[in-house]
Amino acid sequence: MIKQILATLVVLISCNAAAADALHRNPDQPANAANMMTFGRTSVPIGAYSYCERYAARCRYRKLKEKETLTRQAWDMIVKVNYTVNRSVEPMTDREIFGVEERWELPGNVGDCEDYVLEKKRRLTKLGIAPGAMRVTVVFDADNGGHAVLTVVTDRGDFILDNNNDKVKRWQDAELTYLKRQSPGDLTRWESLKSS
């Protein structure tokens, strides 16, 4: 009995420490919010802009359901797609693949962070996850490097799919600094995740 209590305390302390670290990196976000707060329109990342120039039909705005109802089936699909894409795409930079600094593309067997995001979004859409609930999100990673992840906005909170982590995490538990994300269903409009 005492061992179980101690084990529970260790888990709670480590979970609270992880959340505290992530929240410390994002002081503009409310600590107890299940979903991240947005702070108005902001600039479009150059990679998203040029992707939408090349593939206008993929970026065309549609009024879409903005939150996914997180059923057991939806959760299982999200977890499986995150793991499968992470394991099937080899990480390479745009410079190595295309000879340019920044280019967003659906990956073949190689890609960089935003390519993983686009592929996860494509697969989840095919499986029935609401496209408007999935948002490409620009962040700083744990090493303060520029990075992109997929945020799935649900009725139980925002969840992060990251090519650097096979585990899907609540936004508060990911060691990321959130900068901006696409508006619901629209890669040509972006919202700030910082108040200034």
C-alpha cells in the first residue's frame, strides 16, 4: 500500500514538473486551460505561404468543425498516425532534400518537421478527424530551435503530435514554446499564441 502511494506521488510530481516546465516557457497561456488561447492574427510562415502558392486547392479555406470530439476511436487513430508517420519518414532538412532553406511538402520517405505535420494531417483527415481541428503550429523546441508540430484541438484539450516524440502529449506537457498556429481550416491565416 505504501509503495503504491509513493509511486502515485512520484508520477504526480513528475507530471506536475513537466507541466510547470512547459507553462514556464509559455507565460501568456493560462495554466489550467485545456485548449491554448490565441491572441489575434499574425504573419504567415514563409513555408506555408509558398506551399499555398504551389497548392492553392489544398489551402482553400472551408468552414469546418473546429474541435474534434475525442472518442476512444479518435484517440487511437491520432496515436497510431503519430507513431506510424514518425517511424516511416526519415528526418532530413530542406537543404538536404531540395537544396533550399525552407520548403513545405508532403514527404515521401524523407522530410523535415513541417512535412511530418502535413502528412499526419493528411492521414488523419482520411480517417475522419475534422480537418478544422488540426492546426499546423510553429514552436521553439526544447533546444530553442525553430520547429513545427501538429496540434489537434479537441473537446478534451489540445494535443501535440511531434516528429521528435512518439507519444502524443497535452499541450502543457510538451517542452515547447508556442509561437503561432494556422487558423481553423485555413493555412493562409495564422493566429498568435503569444500576447505580444
